[in-house]
Amino acid sequence: MQMTIPTRKEVIKDLKKQGGLVAAVLPIHYSRALLRAFAIYPVEVWGPPKIDASLGGAHLQPYVCSIVHNALSFLKMGGLNIADLILIPHTCDSLQGLTSVLIDLIKPEQTIIPLYLPRGQREEDVTFLADELRSLYTRLSDLTGKHPTNEDLLAAIKREEMSDLLLAKLYKNRQQMALSNLGFYRLVRSREYLPAEHFSNLAEKNLQTAAKKPPKGIPIILSGILPEPMEVLNIIDEMNGQVVADDLACCGRRLYEPGVSPEPFRRMAERIIYAPPDPTRGNSIEERVKYLTTMAQSNGARGVIFYEVKFCEPELFDLPNLRAALKEQGLASIIIEVDINNSLPRQVATRIGAFLEMLEN
């Protein structure tokens, strides 16, 4: 039985009551440990879904994805007023554009901090990101007046690494856990806003309930940015599907391995640079094909549902070649495009059902 998971609002209220600072963090990759070393708690903003996105329309083109439109609209309606700063990784052109809009035009009360990510896994990419994190350290020092030591940073890093190891263990034990698709991803996605120690406690309690049980449903991989609206997970359940692994930006692509360097900034950079393949970090299609086919073989998945946010260029650009290569490897796939503001049309359920039926036969 799944444990009760607090909401973002409940967590933020509790953190504020304790005198903590809150950073609203946009997708995707950043160092939680660096923020926590300054007693700043990251709370991620993936949209949020199902709000009035028109407030951002005055500043953004209509073909910008709904994650970015919603983030700007949410800010303009006061949804981020409780945050003390806003951290925006340079994940894509749309998020970089949002950073410029906020710094140059809207100028909210919160400090806006961009984080630039390299597009590769070379030694110079690790060095670049380590230097970026050092620059972020300086910004946070100026903002808070605090100067965490290397020991403070390493302690924060190890706390996050432990939490991520437990996240990986949840994935490993996925098919032994008595959780629906929706229940499992509510648990996994609580990593987006729960402090590491709280998530670790929640993960350990859920892992204690895991027990051997026969796999149920048609095993598939879910890929894309995020599973919103999350009712898609109920649809997969209803259609006798089982998400046995994922390649989601908000989840599986952030199964960060522990770093190896004793130097804290390099160690934080290593964790991001050597994360699973991600088109927003410049990984090749060949790398993604190898990763997805290995994932399918390891978990018995029969196909991939690419569940994509409309106008997400990093994702959609890869798909024709990626799907063709997966087909050559015997792995079928389907694309579902969504706007996170909208409820899922019934035709989505029909398409998913037809895809799962094809996999079963």
C-alpha cells in the first residue's frame, strides 16, 4: 500500500514555516545539492498543467511549448510569489527565451538565475559545467551571505546521491510493487519537490512493501518530457498496459549515478554529464537507440509510447530517425502529442489501446 505523499503546497508551507528559502526550478538538469548547501530548497515547476496559459501569450510565440507558456502564466498570476529565486537551466531555446523575457521585460521580484548546460560528454563539458556551478555558487553566496565549505558541499552531494540510489531501487523493484502506473509515478515525481531526506524516507517505506508478484499487463516503455496530464497513466492501466521502465525527462533521464571526484563542483557536474541519454543535452540518436533497446531487453518491454508535449523541438526532431532505428531492432513505437493544459481526448485512449493490442498479438 502506497504511503501518503504530501503536495507541493504542503511541502513549501512547511519549509517556509521553518525559515527555509525556496527556489522555483524549471526543467530539467541542475544540482539539488548545491542549492541545499545554501539551505535553499528546490521545488520544480513543470508547467504546471491545466492553468490559463493566455497570460504568457503576450510575451511568447504560440508555437512555444505549453510547459514554458504555463510557467510564465503561472508566474504572472502570482503562483511563484512564494519562491525566493527562480533557477532556469538552459534546456532548450524556449527556456532560454523565457529567461530573457523575465530578466529584460517582466523583471519579477525574485532573482532570476540562468544555468548553462553543455551539449556533450567530453572532458571539456565536465569542466564547463563545473565552472558554471562555481559561478552559481558565487551568485547564491551573494544572495544569502553564506559560504558553504567543500565539506558542506560534499555532505549535501552525498545526501542527494543516497536519495537517487533509492530512486533507482524503486525502478528496479517496479514490477514487485503493488502500485498502479499512476501510483508509481506520483511516488517517483515527488522527487521533484520533496527534500532528499524526506524522499528517501518515503522511498524506503514503499520499498518495504514490495513483494514478488507475477507481472501484469503488456510491458511498455514511456518516453518524452513528462506524463502530463497524468490521466494517461490511468488510460494505460485501463488498456492493460504496464509501464515497466521510462525515458521521461522528469524521471528516468535523471537517474543520476553517484559522482567519483572528491572535488565537489566536478562531482556535481559528473552526475549530470553522465546521466542517461537526453536530446536536450545533445546525446546522439545512436546513443538513445542503444539505451532504449537495452532498457527494453532488461525489462521485457515490447514497445515504446513517445508521449510528447507539442512543439518540443529537442524531442520531436529526433523521433523520425529514432523510431526507424528502433523498428529495425524489433521495437515498435507510437507518438502521442499533447498540450498539458488539455484533458486527453478519447482518441488517445483508442490509439493506446490499439497499440497495446498490436503488441499483445
